[in-house]
Amino acid sequence: MICVGFEARNSGLSEKRNQIIGRIEEDLAKDKNVLGLFYGGSIGTDQTDPYSDIDLRVVIKDKSISLSSI
């Protein structure tokens, strides 16, 4: 079965993901509790496709958040 009509939507998925990644990085760069971040999955290995999700790991300062506040 071939799905038609999704080509236009799918063609922009990678660009939208890159925009989201840029916004995440900008936001986290401003947070004094963030020591670093790295990507796992297909982004981390540079093997993305249009449907790849964002597997993000964030390294924070020790005791910078309390689990009871979440």
C-alpha cells in the first residue's frame, strides 16, 4: 500500500526537527545549571531520516534540581 499526499508534509520534517534542536540548544545554553548535552540515537550517530526523533541527554550540576519539585 502506498500512501499519497504526505510528500509535502514529510519533506519538511528534517528541517522542523533541526529548528527544534536549535531552540533547545539556545534555551539550555542560557541555563547556568546545564553543564552539557549530547544526542543519542540516530542523531548522535548521524544516521537520521525524516522520522527520527530527538534523543537528548542533558548533564546538570549536582543537586541543581530536586526531584520533589517535579
